[in-house]
Amino acid sequence: MLRWLLVVFLALMLISWLQPFLAKLGFGKLPGDLRFRLFGREWFVPLTSTILLSTVVSLISKIL
């Protein structure tokens, strides 16, 4: 359980560091990525980008 928690934490850190690079590629602006303002704060829910990135990572892991 601790190992999976560590893996998820590291994956989230990696994605947050790569966010500027991924934004240049168009991730975060795909149809299905939600961006809205609530309680004076902007919220971002990247549904489509998350599905696309997880599919790519899954394919890479199956190849290797």
C-alpha cells in the first residue's frame, strides 16, 4: 500500500513539473477538459488529458 502511495505521489509530481511542456503540446485544452471559476478561484479538471496520458503510459508499459 505504501509503495502505491509513493508511486502516485511521484507521478503527480512529475505531471505537475511537466505541465508547462504539456500545455505547449495542447494538453489541458482538449475537449472534455473542464475549466471553471467557483468561489473566486479557477478550477481545472483535465478529464480528457488524463485519459489520453494514461492510455499512452499503458501502451508504453505493455511494449516494454
